Amino acid sequence: MSIRLFASLRSLSALTISGLGSSVSRVLSSALIFGAAMLPAGVAQAGPLGPASDYNVFILGDDYESNTDAQGKVAVGGNATFSSYSVASSLPANTANALVVGQSVNYTNGTVNGQLHYGSSASLTGVNVTGGAPINDQPINFTAAANSLNALSSSLSGLAANGTVTSNYGLTLTGTDSNLDVFHLTTAQLAQANNFGLNIAVPNGATVVINVDGGSGSSLSLSNFQMSINGSTSESNSEINKVLFNFSNVSSFTSSSVTILGSILAPQTTMQLNNGHIDGTLIGASLGTSFSASTLEAHNYTFNGNLPSSVVPEPSSVVLFGIGAVGCVAVVRRRRQTV
């Protein structure tokens, strides 16, 4: 939970309890702060990617994957169909919410390194769930998550570009801002890096936002796609955690033999990703199909860049909680006035 969020709650409590007795004020103020701390997982925005911040793969719709793995946690808002698939492979065996599925999960052969939560049904064959028996509940509000992630993507797309883009047998993105470097690319521009590579050159420690917009109904296809950040292709490069691709207006994304150094925010994009790997958080509308499951590896390098506070939406549940608190204050005041 961010300091900014708690500060907002304290300000809200100060505004709403004005004129009440000290005992009521203390109760209401405590309730606001306690309520924020008790928000359901996936609703409170504890990181720069909100409800997806703690996940390696976060798919809002259906997810089909086979013969691959996700080193970190996986969340699926729709149905999950997995075969020969490992979840949270680099995390402890008791990882909470290692796999969260909003609807049904059909899983053949593999391992979930921690807890498995499902919404409607779970069919497991040859699957080792190290966190105990599958749990029928819903720790993530996927509707709220979709609203939050779409709002974030829209806000990021409105950031002004301050970096330069050079195309010459590949693509080079050059930024000079030590805090935040923003680039705007079309899908056609990003595809120019196929076979040649995408090079990012920015000050060490800078957050990088790459907005990709191909226009309504556009598609993106990457193949033999490689990346480097400040001259390094190594997964040990800490700059990986600072890079975010924002697909603000891309309807579909297909890939083959790719190495993506950074996270992808694409809450409205259907994806078919085969071979290669992503070093970051993958957020999409859907992944794979019933005819062709995704085989992309997901390596657990979650995004920890510093996004402007103006683009990160507050948790909707906190707002609702605050409105409810204000309502309680109104009731108390009315009762006092009638006594």
C-alpha cells in the first residue's frame, strides 16, 4: 500500500469527521485506515502495475499454455487450460496465490509451486500443487482489475514523448531523462526491430515507457526479435525491471522466437506467443487459443519502475469504502440533528 494512498485516506477521514465527537472521529479514522489494509488481493494497488504488480503473467480472459513455465505467479480471469506447464517455478513451495483462476481450470501435467485458487471448477491430472488442495474462492476481483489496468494503459498513452527513435537496421530508442523516458511507436515501427534488434539507451535507473499504437484494429507481429538495454542483453541487468511496453491500441499480438526485456501492459490485446521468453510481467486480454496454446516462457522480473503518480489510478474499492464512510458520517449527523 503506497504512502500516497494512506495520505489520501487520512485526508478523507479528516474531512468527513469534522464536527463529530472525538470518539466517533477516532473510530471512523481507524476504520478508514484498517479498511484500506484489508482490501482484497488484486484490488489494492500495491505497485506500479496495480493488481498485476505481484504477478509474472496476468491474463484478464482465457489462457492456453503448454510445454513451458512461468517462474512467477499467474492470474487468469477467465478459463485456464494448461498442459506440461509449471507455475511459480522459481518461488517457494508455499507461495500464496501462486495460481488464481477466475473461472475453470483444466490442467494436465505440471506443478503449481504454492496455492491454487479457482472460481467455478478445477480438473487436475498429474498436477502437483505444493500449497495444498485447490481452493474454491476468488482472491482477485478481475472486473476491478480490468478497469484499473485499462485506465492505467490509457493514461500512459497520453504521456508526452521525450525520447528519440532512430531506425537503421533495427531500432534504437535514446533517452536522456534520469527519471522517466517516454517513447511513442507505431506497430510498424516496432516490427522494424525484427531480425535486427531493439536497442534502448537511457540513463541507468531511468524508467522507460514505450507506447505502441497502431490505430484501431491494428495487429503486431514480432519474430526473431532481440533486445539490449544500455548495451546489455543479460538477464542480470537490473534495468529490465524499469522497462514497460504499453500496447494502448493493439488488438492482437503474435510472436515467435523473441526475447523481451521488460514488461508488457496490454489489457485489450489478444496474444499468441510462441517460443522465446519475456523477462517481466505479461498483461493481456487473452493468451493462446484452444487450437494453439502459447509456449512463451515467462521469467519473473516484475516491473518496479517509477510511473508518474498522475497516471496510477487509486484502488476503486478504496473510493467506495470512502464513500461508504462519508455516508455513515451523514447518518450520524442526521441523528444528532433530530435528537
